[in-house]
Amino acid sequence: MVVALFRHGLTEENKRKAYLGWNDSPLCPESRESSSKCDYDGYFSSDLPRCISTANILFPNKELHLLSHLREMNFGKWEGKTYEDLKEVSLYQRWLSDPISYSPPEGESFLEFTRRVSIGWEKITEHILSQNFQRCAMITHGGVIRYLLSEFAPQHRDFWKWQVPHHQGYELVFEKEALRRRDRCTLLREVPLTAKGLG
């Protein structure tokens, strides 16, 4: 069984290197030129507009199951701020050095974030197994994908070590029982996205 993970397209706030969690930002024009040759039995997406827009670009005319559980971490009062904006803030410096123990003001802790994503994963895998889907896709955010890869990729790698670019996805290939038991997948492969009209 295949679960594919796709990050939303590059946004204007991503270009600014601003923290973008529960706030939203429009996709850059170049993100609207991406396409995917892959086809799936089911499509699950974060309910934030940048993910819905990306899903409609990559997989037009497909029914989306929207889950707020697949949102990026909530950065609270740091939403829309950059490193330059925050570098003199002592709590921000503590969070950078220990993001498990500290959290953004009025935002989510790392534990709250990962618990929420885990609940979303459970909902999706229950749906996949009950519908006997062989292949499904999730359109979500960089932090969510990092967490899922740290939990389910064949080899353990720390959350912070994963690179999640906007121009490719990952497919996790599971044995059915491994998916049911929340075990790691047996195979991880990259899925490149192409520009429309190319390849």
C-alpha cells in the first residue's frame, strides 16, 4: 500500500522565509506550473488554502478529504515573522536551541503538534484500510511531512534532518499489516513533480 506525501507549492511568505503555520499565503506563480503524473485512489489535504490550491493543481477534478489535523505547526504570535524580526527575542532564541521544551507564544508546542498530526494519520489510515485503497496521496506542509517521515520511513532519521522541498513528493510503501500496526514502511521513494507541458 502506498501513501504519498506532497508539500504545498512555494508561497510568497515561504520566499520571504517567514514563519507560515496556520496563517495562509498565496502560491507563487511558478508553483501553479507544477504537475504530477501519479494517480491515487484517495486524496487527503490540509484544510489551509495553499494546500487545497496545490492539490487542485497537481490532481485536478479529484475529491479531497480535508483534515485540519494536517495543518502546519501553529507559530502563534510569530506567524509572518522572519528570523531577522525575531533574533533579538530571548524566547525565540530558547525555542531555536530547544524546540521541544519551548513553544511560540499563543502557538503550539512540538508535542501538541505531533499529537495532532498523529490523530490525523490514524484517521487517514483507518479510511485507507476500510476502503481498501492501494494508493493514496496527502497534500500537506513541510513540518507534517518531516514528522511522518521521522515516524514511518524505513530508517530512523531525526525530524530536523529531513529535507522537504516544494518540487517533489515522497511515496511510502507499506505492507498492509505494518500500516495497521503503525510500523515503518518497507520502501521510501522520491516523486519528482514536473512543469506543466514538460516531460
